[in-house]
Amino acid sequence: MKVMRRVGSVVGLLAPALAALFPASFRAGKRPEGWGAGGRTAGCLLAWAFLLGLSLAQEVRTSLTPEEVEALLKSGSYRYERVEDQGQVYFRLRLGGLRAALYLLDCQEGRCESLQLYAGFSMEKPPTLERINAWNREHRFSRAYLDADGDPALEADLDLAGGVAEGAVLNFLDLFEESLGAFAAWIGFE
């Protein structure tokens, strides 16, 4: 899973630094000689401060251009195709073997303040509205509905206007990929 790969790579980079800060006996749950009762707390606070500093180092975005979205897709190793239709740019994606689209919305002067992921499913026997409503009751971070033709669709939105780090955009894509696979199974799509 992409999120776990990112977390694993960050932990891999931090491991030597954290090992230098905390002796092996401390990492094993033993207090090193000369450390008082507050040693563990102080060490944990120091580690959290270090990790917080790394997370704050990410650039916060309140809007994205199509080029910036494309760069994020590349950095996350997503399969995509850039499409320009009547002056609008969107991306066709392959997420977990399923097709989806990433739309850039609320755009002004080439910068867009929100993103929307969409996947539609054409089915001979679509799920009932009750099944779709059950998805919405039981799952977070996406919404499902039956479109005008009665076919199921899944969507998710990300508002950038308040500011998000690039990692949040990549997490948005990863989370939708997970939801998409679960939704396809939920509706019996093959």
C-alpha cells in the first residue's frame, strides 16, 4: 500500500537519528543509568517535536495547477492520462485496476481550490438504492449514489482552500483507491 511505503520510508530515514538519540536499553523499555523517572517522557516529547518539525516542513497548498497535480501523481507512482477538454484539464486514473477520474474544480487563473475523484460503474444488474445507502452509512471519506442511468458511482472531494500539505493530497488519492476497491466488491462489480 502506498501510504505504508511512504511511512516506511520516513521511518527508515529516521531510524538512525532516533537510534542515536535513544540508547538501545531505552528503546527496549529500560531506563538508562542516570535517567530519572521523567527520562522516558522527555525522550518521547523530543521525538514528537522532531516528527512534528518534519511534518510542518511540508509546503501547505491552498490551490494547485494542473501541472502541480501531475507532478504529485508522478511522485506517487500513479498510472494516469492527462486529458484536456474544452480548456478544462482532468486526469484519467487507474487505481487498483479500476478506472477513475480526478477533476480540478473551483479554478481561477489556472489555480484550482478543490479536487474531486469520481468512478462510475456500468452494470447489467446495479445494486439497489438501499445497498448504496448502506455504503454511505457504513463507510467514511467517500459517497456513493446511483446516477441518472441508475448505475452506481463513487466520489470524494478535497477542499484545498484552507490549506493542505502535499502529503494530504497523496493520502486523499490513496484513501480513494482503498475505498474504490472496497466499493467495487460491495456492489459486486467484476
